[in-house]
Amino acid sequence: MLFDTDKNQVAFIDNSNSHHVHGQCNPVAQLRELNVDAVVVNGMGMNALNQLNKIGIKVYKLANGIKISEFISNYKKYLDQELSMNDCCTHHGSNHYHLS
């Protein structure tokens, strides 16, 4: 799901890479083509965070219990919750997250 903060519009894109081998999801090129400047996730691995940050895309962690609709309605209040390497998933198993 994409949210354009300038137009206040939501759009959906197909993540054709949603079912992949662990560690092989690579939506970075598609996000770059769409001029995305930030993503919101429940969490992600260090490599994904590093790849997104390399091309200037900021990553924000959705706080537990906050629905994406709540985040969109009040996104400016959450922009201090940028994901750091310390917040990343470090192993396969419990709490492994993907970009969505």
C-alpha cells in the first residue's frame, strides 16, 4: 500500500516478490521507481533496512497495536520512530517480518 502525503491518497501495488526464500525479498528497485521516500513496517531484517537507507528511503516502525489507518491519519506524530539496526530482525523464526 502506498500513501501519497501530498495528495492524501492511498494506492495499492502488487508485491510479486512476497513469497520468497528467506532473505531474498528485494522490492528496493520497485520502490525506487515509484519515488517512495519512506516505508512503514512492523519490522524487517538488517539487510533490507540497509538497502532501503542506501537509496534514501527512511523506514518507520509501526508501534504495536497501531493500525495502518491510524498511522496514516496521524503520520506526522510517528515520524520520530525511525527503524534502526537495533530494531531489526536478526534471525529466521519468531517475529520475522517482511516489507508489505
